[in-house]
Amino acid sequence: GQSLEQPSEVTAVEGAIVQINCTYQTSGFYGLSWYQQHDGGAPTFLSYNALDGLEETGRFSSFLSRSDSYGYLLLQELQMKDSASYFCAVSNDYKLSFGAGTTVTVRA
Amino acid sequence: DAGVIQSPRHEVTEMGQEVTLRCKPISGHDYLFWYRQTMMRGLELLIYFNNNVPIDDSGMPEDRFSAKMPNASFSTLKIQPSEPRDSAVYFCASSPGTSPSEQFFGPGTRLTVL
């Protein structure tokens, strides 16, 4: 089976940097994905790491260390619209198993 | 593209009734997924299809749940009979075969079973 751990809540001010860590245990691992979900909305894809290292997409970056079963999502230059839940998910072939999510609250 | 379309957006029903949720995936996507989201259990994969064929239904909670995909543009998730513990938001998602971890979610159906 799969288990993922990520912090439940993070609060930061506009313009700050937030790092959301994700550790996982899984049988069969293809990669680590990150999804964003606004309250009342649907999850939307942010990034995917199959190999070790950092992937950068605009203000968001994602990192993976396969040897440590660890990854993180880095949110830079926080904006109010970044207030949402962020989920890490491990992929085993085409199946995604999601973590419980981290609620990020951005304050003015 | 209109994205993944789900209907209805909200459904309120009474215990014991049959519920059918519908999904139209993005055209050209080979994979279709059904998820359930609750506060207690988070986001869970129920079943997924590849080219209209069910590949893995190990997440389907029990025999009261069934899913079909009669063609590439339509899928249903049926609950019969429904129970209050089935209350949740049900998402349908689709994905191109080239990028399995990038799944496109529909807006979801919020189901309430009284």
C-alpha cells in the first residue's frame, strides 16, 4: 500500500516563501505529483517529478529525492490567490494515491 | 476544449435510492478515473479505465458501487442502494496516455444521502 505524510496547515504572508514537505512509503513508485485545490473546486495539476532534482514552473518548484522517499513543493512570492489546499500524490503506473493535503493560508 | 464535464453538480437523495453520476472526459484522453473525496478519507481512487476498459477497481468500496464506460466519451458511476456514508464529492478525471500523472479533474458531483 501507500502512505504519505504532509503538514496539515501552513500560514504565511504575501510575498513570502512556503515549502510543503511530503514523505512517502509505497510499493511501486513512478513519481511524485502535486495538485492544488481551492475551496469548493477541483484538484488541478501543478507538477510531476519522476527523477531526482528540482523542477521549476514559474513561482512554483517541486523537488524529489527518491533515495529519501521525500519531496517538497516550494511556493515563492506568495499571493492571496495561492490560498488553497496542496496535495502530494505518488504514482504507481497510472494510479495516483493522494496525501491528506496541506492547507495554505496567505495573509495580507 | 470544455474540459471534463460531470453531471449533476449536486445530488440529494434518500437512503436506499439509486444514484447515477455521469462524466464526459476530454476528447482524446485514453484514461478515465473516478475519485471520491471526504474529510475523513481524503481523495480516494475508486476505479480507472483505459480505452473504455476497467483496469483497476480495487478502490470501489463494495458491491453497491459500479462503473461503466460504454464509449470513449461517456462514463457512469452508479450507487445502488445509496447509504448516508456515501455522501461525498465524486470527481471524474481524464488523462492522456503520454502523461499519466497529469490528470484533468471535472468540477465534481456533491452527493448527499439523507
